Amino acid sequence: MQKIKSLMARQGLKSPQENMTDLSPVESLRIPSQEEMRELREQPLDPAAEQEIIDSIEEVYFSSDSFDMVQYELEVCVFEKKLPPELNLQELEQYRDKLKRQQAAVSKKVADLILEKQPAYVKELERVTALQTNLQLAAVICTNARRQLGGAKEGFTEACLGLLANQRRRQLLTGLLKSLRTIKTLQRTDVRLSEMLEEEDYPGAIQLCLECQKAASTFKHYSCISELNSKLQDTLEQIEEQLDVALSKTCKHFEVVHYTKVQRAYSLLGKTQMAMDQLHMHFTQAIHNTVFQVVLGYVELCAGNADTKFQKMQYKDLCTHITLDSYIPCLTDLCKALWEVMLSYHCTMQWHEEHDKQDNTPGGTAEESDEGVDRSYVKKKLEHGLTRIWQDVQLKVKPFILGTDMSSFKYDDFIVVLDIISRLMQVGEQFCDSKSEVLQESIKRQSVNYFKHYHRARLEELRMFLENETWELCPVKSNFNISQLHEFKFLGQCRSPSVSPSKQASSGAVPGQELSLFQLYLQGGNPFEMHMEQKDEESEDVLASNGYESDELEKSVYQEYDSDSDVPEELKQDYVDEKTGDAPLKSISRETIRSKKKSDYNLNKANVPILTNTTLNVIRLLGKYMQMMNILKPIAFDVIHCVSQLFDYYLYAVYTFFGCNDTYEASGLGLISSRLRSTLNRIQESLIDMESAEGAVVHGPSEERKEKVPSPHLSQLVDLSNSNALFGLAQRVVATESLVFLAEQFEALQSHLDSMMPPAKKPFLQQFYSQTVSTASELRKPIYWIVAAKAIDYEQMLLLMAGVKWDIREIMSQHNVYVDVLLKEFEQFHQRLADVSRHVRIPLAVSNVLWEHCIRLANRTLVEGYANVKKCSNEGRALMQLDFQQFLMKLEKLTDLRPVPDKEFVETFIKAYYLTEGDMEQFIKNHREYSMKQLANLVNVCLGSHINKKARQKLLAAIDDIDRPKR
């Protein structure tokens, strides 16, 4: 406290008492009295103000019940220096009143809450009182019930003892009667046992035999049955031998009645576990004998002689003698025979499951305990046997699969083999939840080997198709879809390939509930039976007689086709009735044709896909490859890799035929994106055999070259030099748009391909789509640029511009002749496009690319022509603007491509003639799209007349600095 006072003294502060004495009479009147403060606290507060006061209380006041508010305020005020440097009694009174108002608000809030909860408290107290009354009543009831139960217990126990005594006497008399009957029956046992063995009533015979043995041991002191013991033992051994033979018969053909008799017999013998061990041995032997006999029969049949050397061969060696013609029938019969064995095993398990449910009653005797142990043993043995039986099946089928080279199989035959093995693996999955690794590895080896040869042949076939392709339109119907092709029919099949429709209908399966093969064929049939399912009677109705929906439409288009104003986007589509929303296929109104866009050369065709015979062949191959993936998913990645090669080769061929040109980079138009360039380089490095393409002498085919294909060559029948046909525009459109159509089909199938890919390989598929398939449409730019570069004589325009005098001294109102010549070229180009579209549909996207290229090249030619000017006046610059505006005005009537490409490129260059020296330097830095020559012309022609040589050299040096990194 002394420290605080000394600190206040150093700062020139006074104590509160001293401050109070210094107050003037007027200031002391401002301090409210205690009566005023009391009235102030007693004033009622509205709820919002009261809540605001409560919210203003510091959180520390609510921290705990033992919180000392007074001490807290003193500590905060004194030790935390909350007091102002100069103490003021009025401020302290106000702070105290604030605390009191907070205390009053809290007290009022607590009181309100107590009053609010009082009815609930009274109600709950009444419930507790009622509950106490009910509990007392329940105690009285329980006391009376216990007393009555005690009396009933005494009366019931005495009655039970009397009943037990009578029952005991009855049992003794029954046992005596049974003994007398047993002695009587033993006299006729031998004869009855012989009759039951002849009837194959094994359970009855064993039961009778065991009863006789038991009776003989009980009544062995009788001389009449003592000689029967040895005969009963011999008969029992004979029954066990016949039981083992009967048990082995169930491995190939299971019958419920027969198996029930056998199991009952073994149960009576107490050898249930031994019977299960024997059963598994018989199944193993049945699998071995069955496959050997099936394969041996086909080998001997194909050999055509009575040589018995095959019977002494090992099964693995025997499989190598199967001929190609007998391979599929033998594989089918082999799977049929193995199916019968597995079906018998499945029925055996099903019988035991049902039997266990019937006999699964609680019991505590030793006999029932032994039966439980037997059931547990049988269940475990059968469950373990599932994997063992299926493993034996796989090991028998594996050498048969690998014993023959399938690389020379026809595609359909190999698909049949895959289908059969796929069915067998489906059986294994339903049999024991096995992934069939042995079968998968075996068929994968054969599939990879077969597919490698098949894909190599298909690539060579594709090269032959491409080299003989004339790139004529393949006339398909407007509703063409790949699902109409036979190769893609499997995508629409919702059922298992091994289940025929008739079998599904007869199985009585609940819709939406899939039955297993064992359930479907439990009553008969076989999933490996070669059902000759009816193929679609209708052929692939995808081809059209011509590319037009009607001849009248084609005529009306060119009679009524004219240039009109721009139209909404909806009118790009076929005419749609506003009332019904239907789009007629056979006719289009004249008003609709007039309202079409000027760049749309698609009017005379229905929206028919543009594709060639080669495209259709690639799509069919895609369907076959996907069918193989669908049947055998382990080789899905290998197949998709080959599918990507088909698309890569087609894309590369279209590029090399129609888009390869060394002047791309010089054009400066960015025709080939970096992604497309890297894709083409990747295809060339990984797929194209450049040595064969260049005619180099190759001494030996390396493994790397085996995977590559020579680069295709364009057919000599394709003429790309005819100017009247726009340098093969029809062929270019068919080739490019067929590639785009092919890419669209790949995009539509992406989700299906992705579902068949292993998770670890999915990035490859994603990269293929993002880096290759998506670049198909990018080929439009380089391919159609060649047409645009040759369709219009830009060199003639440069010569005409060179003859124009630009240093005129008066404002001209008439544009130059070269503008009319250029517009005439564009009109001829427009007409030629219309002529080409009579034979091949030109999509709007294609015509837009063509117009964009032509306009860009024209505008850049204009800039080049202006850059060749040696002298130019202000009036000459105005003439340039007049020429360009005239060109734009006429051009907009020919095409509705908006905005006009590179319009700013020309306008900016013309406006640069008016720049000052400082602005020109900034212009050079900001506009690097112009060449050095063009920028130098701006400096020499525009500023040369009114800047000195040093300034001109500075600007030319700046241009040279910009161009230096490009060298």
C-alpha cells in the first residue's frame, strides 16, 4: 500500500479524500444521494435491458460457487491498476451502482426462474407421493402371493411322489415284457437279416443286427442264442463293405433317399466321422477318374486307332494330345463332368445342413453329446473339403488349359473357351467363395499369349484398312449407336452368360433376386451345356442407302439457302415444334432453313454420324476387346493397353495423312498444343516403327520392334491437291470427324472400362483419356489450317497491297481494289464449302474452324502488307482503316463467326502508326505477337520522319532484345 501511495505521489495524484475536499460546491451537487441511488435501483427494468445487464457481468463471477466477489473487485482494482490515475468519487459511485444493478438483475432473474419452475416442482412431488403409495400396495400383494405359493408347493410335491412310484412300477413291467419279446425275436433274426440285405435296407439291417448283438450280450446265458454272436459279426462287416460302395456312388449322382439310408447306417454303426473321411477320399478319386476318362475318350477318338498307349500316360501328357477341333467339346464335357461332382458335394452339404436343423434339439445325455460332436466334425470336414475339392478341380483343369497352344484359335472360338472357363470360375466362387487363382493364372497366360498375336494381327489389319481407305463417308442411319452392333450386345445383358433365358424363366426366381447356379440346376441341366441360344434375327440395321434424309430436302436447301442475320442458339438444331416439342425427321420448313446460321453447312444432312468403314472396324474391335475384358478381368489392363494403341494408331494416321505440315510453327497461330504435340511424340516413340517406315535394313526383329507398327501411308486414290474440292476437304472432314466420333464413343464407354480396370492401373486409363482421347478434337486446327492456307491466294493480296500508294495527301472515300479481290476469294471459298457440303456433312464446329483460320490468315496478311509499306502519311493510315472496315463489313455478311478472329491484331497495328516515341517503346514491349519486321516498320515509317537517328536506333535495339531469346 505504501508503494502505491508513493507511486501516486510521484505522479502527482491525490487520494480520494483529498479529491473530495477539492470538489467545488457545484461539482459536489452532481453526485447523486443514496436516496436517488435506491430509487434508481428500484426502478423496474424491461427484459431486454435486464438481459443486457446480466450479459455485461464478467464470466469469472460464474466460475464457481465459492467465488469471493468482494475480494476479486479489490484485487482487480488495486493490484491490476483498474483504478484511474486520479480517483473520482462519482466514478466510483457509478461503478458501485453498476455492480449493484448487476446484482439486482441476477437476483430478479433467479427469483423469476424459481417462480417459473414451482408448478413443475409441485407436480413432480405429487407423482413421487403416488409412486410411494403404489409401492406399498405392491409389497402387500407380493406377501400374499408368496404365502399362497408355499401352500401349493406342499400339495404338489406329495402328488408327484405318488406318480413317480407308479411310473417306476410301470417301467419295470415294460422292461420285463421287452425282454420276453427280444428272446422271441432272436429266434428269427438270421433269416430277417438276409432278407434286408437283399433289399439294400442297410439302416434296418444294421439296427436289427445291433439289437441282436445287444440282446445276445444281455441274454448270453441262454444256450439258444450263444451261437448267433459270430454270425452277427460277419454280417456287420459285410454291411460295412456294401455301405462303402454305396457311399462312393453319391459322388457322381446324388440321391437324397439313397444318401439318407447310407448316413443312417453309418450313424447306427457309430462311424459317422469315418464315413465323412471316406466320402472325401471318394470325391478326390471321382475327380481324378472322371477327368482322365473324358480326356482319354477324346484322345482315342481323335487318334482313330485302337492303340492302348494312351491309357498308360499321365493325365498331364494326355492333355497335350487334344486336337484344336476337339478342344472345345472336350473342355465342355470335362467341365460338365466336374460340375456333376461339385453338384453332388453341394447336395451333400445341403443335406447335412437340413439334417442338422432337424436334429438340433437341446439335450444333455452323453449320446446326444456324441451326436453333437459328430455333427460338428462333419460340418468342419465338409467346409474344409470345399476348398480341397475345388483345388483338385483347378489342378485338373489347369494342365488341360495349358496343354494346347491357342494362339491360332479363331476369335469366336477363343471367346467360347473364355466363357466356359469364366463359368467354371463362377461355379468355384459360388462353391467355396474362391477367386480361382490357379484357373485365373492359367487362362491369363493363354489369354495374354493369344491376345498378343491377335492384337498384332489387328494392328496390321488396321494399317491395311488405313492405307486403302479413301475416306469416303460410310452411310449410317441418323440414329446410329454402337449398342446396335453385335460386338456390344453383351453390354445390355443383365443376366449371367451361363444362364439361358429359358432356364431363368423355369427357375421361378423372384424378380430382382439372383439365384446361384447350384440352385438353378439342382433339379437338372448343366451350366456348361452349349445352349444354342437364338441370335437376333434382325441384322445390324445401321447402314443407310445415302447420306440424306430425303432428296427433296437436299434440293430445297440449296434453292432456299441464303444469307441472313444471326439467330439464337436453339435454331442450330433441327426444327422443333414449339407446341409438341417433336423434331420431324423427313422435312424442315423453309423459314427454319432461312433462319439457320450462314456458317452452318449442315443443313442438307440429317445429324448423321460421320465415320468411315475403318472407323466402324475400330469400333467393332473395341467391342471385341471389351467383351474379352468382361469375360476375363485379370487381363483387363493388357486389353485396355491394346485398345489405347488402336486409338493412338488411328489418331496418328489421321494426323500424318492430313495434318502433318512443317509450317505450323512459322504461322504463329498455336495450331498444335503442347499436349497434342507430346501425345503425337509419345505415339511415334512407343508405337510407330520408324525404321520400317524409312526403308532401313533391319537385321533382326527386336522385342521392342515387335510391339511397333510401320507408319501408314495415304492411299493414292485420295487427291489433296484439287483446289476446286478445297484440297480434299471432304476427305479431311470425314477423317477428322470420324476420329472425333471415335473419341466420343471412347468417352461414353469410359465408366464401363474404368469398372473393369484394377485399382492400381486406373491412373493409366485416366491419363489415356486426359492426354489422348481428349486431344482428338484438337486435330481440327492443324488439318483444316492447310485448307485455309491454300483456299485463298494470300500472296496475290500482298502483291496488290504492295502496289497501293499510301503516302497520299487527301482523305480517300473509296477503299482499295485488294479488299474487293480478297472478299471475292472469301465468296468463292464460301461457295466451295457449300459445294463440298452437298456430298459430306460439314458440322458447324468444322466450318467455324475453317472460317477462323481463313480470317486469321487474311488479317495477318493485311498486317504483313501494311508492314511492307515504305512511306505512309496520315491520310494513308486513314485509308488502311477504311480498307479494313470495308473488309469487316462485307465479311460479316459471309459468316456469323463472332467475334471476328484477330480483328484487334490488325486494328492495334494500324493505330500504332499514331504513337509517339515514348508510347512506341512501351508498345514494343507489350505486343510481342508482331514480328521484328513489322515492329521495325512501325519505327521506321511512323516515327522516322519526326525522331532523330539515336532515338530510332534505341527503338530498333529494343526490338532486337525482344527477338534475341527466340533465336
